[in-house]
Amino acid sequence: MANIGAEVGRTISWKEKGNEKMWKNALYRTIELINLTVADPENLTSIKEILRIKEVLGDQILGENIYKSTREDWDKYFLPFNFAARNVLQ
């Protein structure tokens, strides 16, 4: 999930900077990571949550942002995953 969060951050950052090629590439990587995460049987209990990330991000980047998501919302959501990943690696 920390890797997905990093790609979400890159997608939003490049979108804000107006670099279409880079934000699209970051979005494709995000979607690929989400699909791989959903396909992993260990994540069976989290599939709805993971797919909701895909839905809300797609709405923000490609749609009308009906969920009113912001960079800060994404940072708050993914920050605990970053801390957990760091603790596992140490």
C-alpha cells in the first residue's frame, strides 16, 4: 500500500504541474499496482478498500472529483502505510 501511495502522490504532483505524459505514466503505474494488490490472495479482506482507492483517484484525476478528494486526504490515508513499511524494513 505504501508503494501505491507513492504513485498516487506522483500522479497528483505531475497533474498539478501540468505534465500530462508524466501524470498519465504515474496513473498507469498506480492502476497496475492496485490490480496486482487486488489479485494477491492475501489481500482478500481488503479488496473493497483497495478498489475504492482506484475509484476515487480516477474520479479526481480523470473525472469531476465528486468525492472532493485532495492531496492532503491522500497523504493522511497513506501515511500510516508508509510508517508500517518503514518499521518492517528496519
